[in-house]
Amino acid sequence: MSLDTVKNAEQTPDAAQPWADLGLKEDEYARIREILGRRPTGAELAMYSVMWSEHCSYKSSKVHLKQFGEKKPDSDAMLVGIGENAGVVDVGQGYAVTFKVESHNHPSYIEPYQGAATGIGGIVRDILAMGARPVAVMDPLRFGAADHPDTRRVLPGIVAGIGGYGNCLGLPNIGGEVVFDSCYQGNPLVNALCVGVMKHEDIHLAQASGAGNKVVLYGARTGGDGIGGVSVLASETFDDTKPAKRPAVQVGDPFQEKLLIECTLEIFREKLVKGIQDLGGAGLSCATSELASAGSGGMRIELDTVHLRDHTLSPEEILMSESQERMCAIVEPDKIDRFLEICEKWDVIANVIGEVTDGERLEIYWHGELVVDVPPRTVAHEGPTYQRPYARPSWQDALQADAPTAERLARPTTGEGLKADLLKVASHPNQASKSWITDQYDRYVLGNTVLSVGEDSGMIRIDEETNLGVSVATDGNGRFAKLDPYTGAQLALAEAYRNVAAGGAKPLAVSDCLNFGSPEDPDVMWQFAEATRGLADACLVLGTPVTGGNVSLYNQTGEVAIHPTPVVAVLGVIDDVTRRTPLAFAEEGQLLYLLGDTADELGGSAWSQAVHDHLGGLPPTVDLERERLLGDILIAASRDGMIDAAHDLSDGGLGQALVESCLKGGHGARIVLPEGQDPFVLLFSESAGRAVVAVPRSEELRFNDMCTARGLPATRIGVVDGDSLDVQGQFSVSLAELKDAHTGVIEALLA
């Protein structure tokens, strides 16, 4: 087969091309021809197809995502925002922290182990490309019904992939989520987050400037795995009724990535690069076009100098390959020898594959023949923009009208009934212990983990002398978002914000992973538009700018979409990690206070799911100013030693929070619920803006005075005591019985 060069494309304008097979629409193909003034070559068609895919171009979502810039709150902490590999914030003492959450959903369903493993590898390289040393990872996960046979196929592989890759890299896994719901059957969500640390002067950006500077590809060899990979796979709905594009899932090598990390960090220390980009989705197509587009000139690439695992690959396949553990750097000519020397030291393959030019084109040659000649911005940043039609679903009103009132869903009216429902909630897979999963992750490697899985947030010390630290929490409730996507997104942010504050850290910034169904469905697009608007509005009020993130669409099988699932990550800073607040009730005699107001808010609640398998009504209301106030109180109380433990109230309400804090600390609690209020509502409502705290007796007066002065309701509800959870006048349940209900659930379901 003859090579499809630019010259050949000009001479054969009517040659048939497989644009539809590559995921392009007819009008998109016509637009490519208009941009180039001719038909594209095969290599150009490959580049445009992966870069204009939904996963890479955000063509259905960017009209809504621009709100994150338009409504961006003022923040002195923001150093690098949306548009780079990851956002960067100032955390003081000369340190900058970069963090981001992304998805690897579809690949993880096709090949659970490698899909999840390469999700971790990809997000780690995003953080590395900013100039930072990766210091921790997290994994928000969603699976189908816990007792479904396919969950037993998918979950163990995904967990093993995350643990296998992250553990080999030597990165602690400090938190995340595991949620089960039948809506994720066939479309599990594997979101991965990484945090990195650097000094301000070490920040690097993805841009190619300076004519004559060299383009270096280094890391693993390029192979046939992942051709089209996530860029195509994540841009199509799974549909059992027709053949589907199923590109090979990328194969990861964590040991190669570890070498790549250390090699890159040494290169950074010697200041050898002018710009850098990791190779993730869309591979070389992305790295070359984005570097050139963000730079000051053009770029010339000799594609036949790329180091290959498979020498039968065509130019198109090399450009589309998403083989892992690869980076692309821009290096000045007088520094190239030292760059290559460091790569050789770390046993990392490196080749000069091109150079920056003073032109305006991205030119790619194959054995001397020009196979790509494009304006790089049209590939990387000027893809299609769709105003997808959207409308409030016809079923939304009926769903919201089906509220879990006492008339619709039986509520317990006796102490024994309350106890029975408490145990049902605590033993539901969503609220039960996830230790079978999290025990497969190393959470203490590197020796700087302060809080990790099982706490409200993960916390890492970043300076061993001053004890400066950062905290991260991820949250997202698809049930809430299904009931009301605007409020659901705000509740996800509020909970993550509250979790970070509960540990004693000040929330600074947000990254998000927006997981939704097909954007071609007006119902789904309405959910996306509402959730994005809600998140942008809430970030503005809370003063937490969105620094970056990811959109994952087409998470559905046929006509069945997942619940809208905006996952929100909040990063916070704490001046002294020794003052952090854990959630465990660890000392008898501590006084327990409920902070905030409780209303009858059971829509989408853990109780309605665990006891009645019901979804309907409205989610809890959001009071963002109350969330700010609660956060301020929790942070001040932690800093000043006024509280010994704190746990936010969310899934399962007060009852579940008490179960978790008692079991974590190995101490019981005597609870006296306020008179005149419904015990059921107090125990199971999921009203937002609440927390339970343990106050030393010596600090009770000072703590009460602070809450009163700031106007935050604080109700004393009990004391840490004994070896049971005793809700006086209602029921008593031993810690042993709670532990039996709460642990071993996941293992039993997977057996």
C-alpha cells in the first residue's frame, strides 16, 4: 500500500476515507477539508479524529464549562488554572500544589485491571508534567449492583489495577469512594486523582517555543496497545445492538513509570526543558499539536525516529497510539546532550524526533515524505463546538413528587425499629466498611500520610520541618443529582468542602470529574447543563475556583444512562498537620455536639435506598453560607485544640456518622436526642451543613462561646462512653454487633 502523503492528498481529492469509522461526523470531515483546502492524508485524519473526539475536545461540554472561568471567584492562591495538564495553587512557604481528577471509565469496563492501572498512570503523568513530584493518589469509584455477577468480574480487577500500579509507584492511596448502584451496571466509573508538590519556581507548562529547540520523546516504546484508546472509546455509547469500536486498552508498566518520574524530576532540577507534555489520550497527536498550539511557532516532526515496540505500525497508528509511560519535552540545543545523559542514567529511552520552527504549521514527515501539514490550533484547540439541545426531562416532576414521606415509605416508630434500620443502613454495601478494597492499597508509603482512607479526607505532610500539609476529599452523590442536578452538584462540592474542613484544613480549590450519559440525549444534556451551572455558582460563593478536571460522557448502555455523577475534589491547606482532627471517638468522657440544623430531608438518602430501595423526592437543601460558617468553626476549633474528633454528616445522617466514629475509635457513646424532635429524622436525615464533634470537657465553654458568637447552632447530644451506641430511651447496640453488621459485607458479596 502506497504512503498517503500531502502531495498524494492534493492529487486525489475524491479518494474514499474512513472518517465515519474513526468517529467523525460528516460535517466534521467537511470542516477538516475546509481547513486544509484539500482532503486530509490518512495521518491527518487520524490526528483530527482523536483530537476532535468527545474525550479530547469537549465539543459538547465546553459551552457550559466556560462558566468556571466566567464565575471564577477571586483567589490569591490560584497559580495555574484551567487549560493546562493540571491546576496549581499556592499553599504557602514557597510551595505550590497541583492536583487533578480524571476518568478512565470505558477502558476499565473492557479490561478492568489495565483500564484502572493506566488511569492511575495517566493522572500521575499529568501531575508530573506540571513540574511536581506526585505524592498521593485517590480513587472515586462507582460500580453496578453489589450482588450482580458482572460486579464480581469488574470490581476485583479494577481494585487490583489501582493498587498494583499505585503501590509499585510508591504513592500512598489516601482516600476516595466506592458506591454501588444498578445504574452503573455496564458503565462503572473509575475516576483517579493525583496530588503533586513543587516550589513556585518549578512550575512547567505545556508549550513549545523557541525556533530550533528540540522535540524529545522519552519513556516507553510506542506500541499497538491503546490505538485510539480512551480518545475514541470514551466518545461512544456502549450498545449491544450494533458493532462497537473497541480499541485496545492501554497496557501499563508502573516500573517504567517510576523510572520516568525520577528521570523527569532530575531533568527539572537541572532546568533542562522549556516545555513539557505527557502522552495520554490521543498520544503523539495530542502532545505535538498541543505543544505547538500553545507555543510561539510551528513544529517539524520526523515520525520514523519514534522508538517503537512494533515496527509494522503505520504513521496513522503511531500518531493514534496511547501507549503509556511516555513524555514529550522541548529542549534547547545546548542542553540536549545533558538531557539524553540523564535519560540514559535512568534507563529511559529518549529520541530527538523533531524541532520547533518559526513557521505556523505542524509538519510531520515519514521517511522523508510529508504526511501531516496542519495549523496546530485547528487540531488541538479549535475543534467543533456543539450547542447540544437540552430540556428538562418529562419524568423529572414525577420523580421529585415521589418523596419518601411517612405516608409513602414506612418509618420506624419504636426503638427496636430504629435499631433495625440503623443496622440495615450500616450494612448496606454503600455504607459498609470498604476495608477489603482499601487494604489492597498502600496508604503510608513515603511516610507523610497524616489522614487516609476511613477518614473524612486524606491529608499529606509536605514539609517535614514546618509540618505544612494539604488535605483532599472527593465526593459525589448520583442519587441526589438524579433528583436535582443543580442541587446535587452543589451538595457534592459542599460535602467535599466540609470533609476537608472537618480535618482542620482550609479549602482552597476544586477539581472535578463530570460523569454523564450521552450528550446526544436532551435529558442528559439538561442534567449536565444544570450540574455545571450549580457547581460554578457554588464555587463562586465558597471562594473555591475550579482549577481543572475532566468530562466523561457517553456513560450509558443503549438508552440507559448512569445517574448524573459530578465528582468534586476539594483541596485544602493546613499549617500544622499535628493539629489535624480525626473522626474517631478515641477517649471516654469527650462531649458530643451536633453542629447545624436538622430537617426532614430523606430524598435520595441512604436510608431510603438501604431500607426501601427507593429514589424520589428532592435532595437536601443547600445553604452555602452555612457551609462556609461550619467550615470556619471546624478549622478554628481544630487549630485551637477545642475539638478532639469531627465527622461530617452526609450519607446515612447522624446515625451512620456515630457508627463510624465509634467503630473507628473503639469507644461507644451515650446519646440523648433533643426533646420535641422526631428521633427517626434526627438519626437518618441527610440535611447538609452539619457535623458531629467530640469536645474535651475543658474546652466546652470556649467551644460553645465560639459557636454562639458566630451564630452556628451547636447542640450537646451525648458523651463518649462504654462499649455500645446507646440512644437513650430508644435502643442500645453493642460495638460488636455494629462491627458484625458493618464489616465483611463486600467480601461476602464478591465470594
